[in-house]
Amino acid sequence: MPEPQGRRRLDQPRSAGRFRLSLDPDAFGRLSERLARFLGTGTFLFWQTIIVVAWIAVNLLAVSLRWDPYPFILLNLAFSTQAAYAAPLILLAQNRQDDRDRVSLEEDRRRAEQTKADTEYLARELAALRIAVGEVATRDFLRGELDRVFREDRKKSGKSKKQREERDGDEREPGEGKGRKDDSRWDDPKLDDVRS
């Protein structure tokens, strides 16, 4: 049995012949932001004030050109229409700004977490370096230990300073100066602290 032509079948998609209004949300959002930005400028307020003053002046003073008598119903309708369109446009612009702020906030949060992780890593590395440097013998520590060992060695040997000088004098070759200070082994300025 053939189907009647007026009925549409539910198991088939609609034909593309019907006109559908499709708006690009981004393009409409950009337009609404521009309009909202313009509505908040001094230029808009200036020109709106000029138009309203001219409207009222012409309708009050020029009797032959009067198109909106005294209660100014048409002017009131224009203001109402402007407000009816301005409010949703401003809200749409605010929603788009909120979306941008949310993305920016998430990016800032991610960047802050990365910075915190980097800072914690550097703090751990710095602490490890401090521990490693603390375990390394410093020059002052080595000098102190050498000085202590040198003094202990003097005490153990039981020799006096005079005996050491005599011994050192015997070891010198003729023409050399007296004492250790002229010996080439003691020319290193780093050992001055050890000798004193």
C-alpha cells in the first residue's frame, strides 16, 4: 500500500531543503564584544546625548516637524529597544571574557605548579650540594690538621728547636743561608701558616 505524501517517515532524516538559520558562535561573540565595548565609550554617550537633545528640541519647538509629541513615546520605545539589546550583548561579552579568564587562570595555575616544582627541585639539589660540600675537607681544615700533626711530631721526637736547626744546618750545602726559611722546600707561601 503506498504511503500518503503528506506524512513524513520517522525512520528517515529530514530533507536538507528546509532553511535553517545557523550562526557562527565565535563571530557573533566577537560582534557582541565590539558592540558592548562601543556602548561603554564616551563617544557613544556623546552622540546619544546629541541625538536625544535634537529629538526633544525638534519635537518641542518645530510644530510642523513634530513626529513624537510631548510624552515622547517613540523616544521611550527607542531607549527600551536599545536596553533590550544592550543587556544580552553585554552579558554575552562578559561570558566570553569569563571563558578567556578561566583559560588564563588555568594556564597561570599550571605555570605556578611548574614553578613550585622547579623551586622544590632546586632546593633539594642545593641541600644535596651543601651536604656534599660539608663532607669535603676544606683548606683551613687541612692546614689545622697538618699543624696539629706537625706539633705532635715535634713533641714525640723530643728534639728541641736548637737540635733541629743544627741538624738542618748539617744537611745544607755550603753557601746556603741558615735555617729552614732559606731551604727551597719552605719557599711555598702556603706553608707560612704552618711554620708560625
